[in-house]
Amino acid sequence: MRDNYDFTNGVKNPYAKRLKSQVTMNLDNDTIEYFKESASETGIPYQKLINLYLRDCVQNKRKPVLVWQSGD
């Protein structure tokens, strides 16, 4: 290894905006199990499947449908 490196002509990473961010989420156990089962069927890691599903929701502008039950 060199003692010093010259980055004078360095170029920023053009893909930097596409990098992922690590987040912590609380998910229901049955939700995790569903994606883990799908992962074993497809050979795609379950975390990647969750990301692909969420990305599909964003691209198709899907909104969650929430039905609140009354407290009667």
C-alpha cells in the first residue's frame, strides 16, 4: 500500500443516490414468516423480497387500505 493517495482527479460515485439505507422496523412474526417462506420458494433472501415488495408499492403508488373497527 502507498503512504498517500492522490484523489485530485477523483469522480463521485454516480450510483450514490441508489445506495440503500439501513433501518430498524418492528414487523409481526407472521409477516416475517410469510416472507421467509416466499424466500425459500424463490431463492431470494427475505429482506430483499420485502424491499422488492415495498419498491413495487412505491412505483405503483399503492396506498394501504385501513379499516378501523369501532371500540363498541
